Amino acid sequence: MESKQNIDRMYRKIAAEIEISPTEADKAKESYEAVGKFLNNNIKQYDIRVFPQGSFRLGTVIKPISDKDEYDIDLVATIDNKFTSAKELKNIVGDVLKASDRYSKKIEEGKRCWTIEYAESANYHMDILPTMRSNTYSDTKELIMTHKEDENSEYEFKQTNPEAYYDWFLKRMEEEKKKLTEDYAIRNKLEIVDVPEYKIKTTLQIAIEILKRYRDIKFQEMPDIKPISIILTTLMAKIYTGKENVYELIEKFSKEYPMYLEKDANGDILIKNPVNESENFADKWPKYPERKVAFFQFMNELKEDLVVNSILLEGNMREQADTYKKLFGENMVNRVYENIANETRIERENSNIYLKENGNITMQKTNVNVRNHNFYGK
């Protein structure tokens, strides 16, 4: 049990290193609010609501592996109009961006989104998804987006519901998030409403961040076939109960994920959107079977690397450190161990470190304290 707790602490420290900083999050927020203001000022015939979706909204965004890489901020631009042409819906956003001095040299069209590439110093790009409400006179959160598979394809309408997915995800971690928020408020003598959002990270969010970092390292040379985040996030959230620590949740994920895979009449795998069962997050696998192969290989290696070997290496700090560097990135893991060394020094000075029977150190109380060093040979 103590080994699992130690690995849990390690994974939490790794997650803290790969999360974007509050300053980076504020800068990204300023950028997407500026885009929303620009669209409303330049498409005056309609009201437009711009809001984040994806990992930025879910609180699971992580830094790229290299400073040269970027993370993405997914935005939804919902236009208060009923378009009959998917092309018109897509281009009403793209046309004003391409015509502007601010964005014209940064804009690029994707299958569903318009991508704004910012300066290298920003370290992120923005994907803007044009949408309209599925029913103008309904309170439903369901939206209509556009999709164009390639240059030879036509624009088509598709359903999406990012707000309902966010609500579902939030509901999954509601109990733990409430407790963490209350505990933070008490420790820091704050009202609950004054607790900063970025200060609260649930076990679910941290575990997803660990998986994404592990995946990004694994597929550095093959990014086109790496398991997509929405699949990892959805499966992890379905398995999570709020009673696990990070290690235990990853362990459960590695064992139980097949229970949440279904098959259609053709034998193709279905990973259903929990708020729209007609949407299959694995719908590209029949066309790109290498993605399916990569997913199952990833899951097998994840179990070996993050679950089995993590336990076997517990207590062997040197070998453990070398392994984590390979799994999560050398520079980042070096920073984690530097932080651990500083924390250990402080705990030793305060006589809060103890020896276990096997000679390994622990912060759980035993009969033997680790004495403070004086380094004078006395």
C-alpha cells in the first residue's frame, strides 16, 4: 500500500511540472477573449458566443514536450443564426479572420476548425470551431458544426455538444472537487467562491495529464497515430469513482478499459460519446487501422510501464529516476527530483524522515529517525 502511495505522490509531482502555469493560462484566455470580441465586432449581423472546449476547458491541458512545440486551445464560436449551407457557416468565421490585419497571416483551414498560429513565444495555437445551435428556439446545448474531410469533399453538417460533455465530465468528479475546494478554503482561510480554479486538481484530471504526457513521449516520432485525448479522457472518466489515488486509477484504467469498448454490426470498435451515443470517438479506426493497433499497443505498454514496473522499481531511486526520464522526459523529471531533494532536506532538518526495516527512507513514522547531516566528518 505504501508503494502505491509513493508512486501516487511521484505522479502528482510530475503532473505539477507538466501543467501550464496560471500566467500561461491567463495569457491564453486573453487571446481567446480577444478573438471573441473581434468576431462580434466584425460579424455584426449575428450574436456570437466564443467559449473554450477540450483540455483547456476540462483542466487537463499540458505543456508540449519541447519548447519548440505548441499546445492547442480549442474554441467554439456559436453563431446565433440558422444556416442552410455548411460552407457558409464555416466561412463566415474564416472570411473575417482572413480579411483582418491581425489574423490574416496566421489563419489556416482544417477539417472542422480555423487554426490561428501565434508567435513562437506564445507556445500555443488556437482552433476555432464555427457552430450554430441545432434548434434556435430550444434550450438544448446541442450544436451543429461543419466538416470537410479533404479538398475533394463537400462541406457537411455534423452534431456536437461540447458543453454537455463538459457537464458530464464535471459531474464525474463533482464529489472530489467539492471536497478539495472546501479543504483548500479552510487551509487558506478563504470563502469557497474565492478559491482559484487552477488550485484544484482532482485525481481524474491528474491521471489524464500523466497519460497524455506518457503518450506524447511514446509517439514523438509517430504523432499521426497516437491515441487521441478524447478517447483517453472518456475511458478514464468512466472508470474513475473518486476513491482512487492517481496510481490506483491508472492501474484500474489499464485493467478495466476493455469493458467500455463496444462493437457495431461490422465488428468495428465503438467508443461512444457519453452525451451523444451516435458519435463514435474511434470512427477513424476502420479507415486508419494503424491507429487501432497503436491504441492497443499503447495500452499494453502503459500497464507494463506505469503500473507493473513502477511498483517493482519502488525504493530503487536511481533506477526509478532513469526509467521515469525515459517515460516522461529527462529535463522535466530532473526538476521533479530536484524538488524532492529540497523537500527531503527540509523534512530531515525537521526530523520528519524515518527508516523502514529494509533501510529505505519514508515520511511515515517508524521507530528510527534519519538524523540530520552536519557534513563535518564528526
